[in-house]
Amino acid sequence: MPNIYGGEIVDVSAFVLDRLPSVARTSGPVFAVIGNGHAAWQMAISNTMSPGDKVLVLECGRFASLWGIAAQASGIDVEVMNSAPGHPVDPAAFEQRLTADVDQQIDAVLMVQADTSSSALNDVAAIRAALDRVGHRALLMVDCIATLGCMRYEMDAWGVDLTVGASQKGLMVPPGLGFVWAGPKALLAYEKATLRNAYFDWASRSGDGPVYTKYSGTPPVTHLYGMAESLKMIEEEG
């Protein structure tokens, strides 16, 4: 077991966290959480939402609804918009729902880029375009756990406000490390969010503090070494 307070693990952690934004194609910060993708869902919710907020879940299989269940358990009002079985979200139907939200009560949209239970692949850029055409203020939050490192994903270019990922699947490391990439609107939402707690709080994981503050405790040493090798492979292969 290496020293978890200094030495090599500090450099390995910095290497991983410095390179993860490029994987999601964003210039914004990334926050790591020890846990699987569900932990990353919870981190996303707790840092951007407050009890009584409303989210629209775009379901095309199973996993967006599970994210919505996590939100509902936190006191958030959840509406689910289902797609036809095995089909991706229909951007036109989504735009109609946004248009009907004349008072803009929807605070965030939760979706997956692809759902492993149905193999449906969503057009994230088209969902953002619908939000922009309507002029809707809702945050666009996208789960890329199944696709990051496997398929094209452009967080900034596609106008995504928050991205959720995890170490397994395309990032080639066993489950146990989740990630949340935050864009400018998500960081603004953080300022008024009241679901924040000591463990998931982005502020406590930011800055130049000791390495363990990035993980709210003991760093996930073996996962960080694995992620460093994975990111080297991704950089080499392009």
C-alpha cells in the first residue's frame, strides 16, 4: 500500500484528474467520487438541485429512470418521458414537451447517451438544440457511463451542462470510481443548491488541498493507477 498522503499517488491522481476533461471534450472541471455510476448520479443531483426542483427524465430503456429514482428519493419532483421500446428519445416529442412548459418549471433534463438495457443511442446534440429553440433554462445532464471512451461525445460542443461517467466500460477499469464533469451552468446551479452534503460537495474536492480531499477521504489507489494506464492508452490511440 503506497503512502496515501504524499509521494507517487499525488502525481498519479493529478495525472488522472488533469486528463479526464479531455475525454469528455470539455474545458470544465471534473470531480471524482468513490463508487459506481450510481454514486456519480447522486453527486450530480446533490450539487445542482434542491428539494422541490423538477427534473424531466428522458427514458429509452432503464437507466435514465434509475437516475430519476435517485432524484426522487432526494425530494425532487420527477417526470418521466418514455420512448417507444428499443428506440431513442424523439427530439421532436421532447421539444413539444418543453414548449408546453410555459412557466419553465423543469429545472433539469436527465438522459443517457446510450442505454445498455435497450441498445438505444440518443442524439444528445439534437436534445440540446431543442432546448435552445424553445429557449428553455433547464440544465442538460447526460449519463455517458456506457459510452465514454467508446463513442464520440462532445460535452462542450454539444452544449451539455453536466456529464456523468464511471471507470468501467470504455475507460477500462473495474467499477468503483465515478466522475462528474461540470459546465458553467452546472457550477452556477451549485451556488443555490441545497441538497449539498459533506461527502459529495464539489467545493471540498476543489482547490490545491491534500490529495485525499479530492476523494473526501482515502484515495482509491488501485483504481487511480488503473485509470492512469487507461488514459495513457486512450491518448496513444487517439
